[in-house]
Amino acid sequence: EKPKQKKNRCFTCRKKIGLTGFDCRCGNLFCAIHRYSDMHACPYDYKAEAAEKIRKENPVVIAEKIQKL
């Protein structure tokens, strides 16, 4: 017996997707209508990820103190 393959269906509307499915960062698969985060009430925090990326790419630069004469 062969194990059954998981059918590709939209996580929101359960529509069959086939090869045109879109993976979201929340880990689910969606159809063309529900692929955007506002269309499927995505729980993924994009704002926190962007803030972390900015923090990593732009480290704080502190200059050495200059001796005054």
C-alpha cells in the first residue's frame, strides 16, 4: 500500500490548489485570493521581524572619546 499524498488545499476556503499554491510565513498554503496576509488574518508578526532585521543590519556606532586640550 502506498501512503496517500496530502492534497493541496487553501487553508481558508479549502479550494483545491494544485501547483499554484502560495506558502505564507505563518506556515499555511493559500489560493490566489487568500495569499495576502490581510485576506487570511495572518498571525505572523511582520512588524517585529522588520524591526529585528533593521537592528541587525544597522549596529549602533559609538565613537571613541576625544581628549580635549
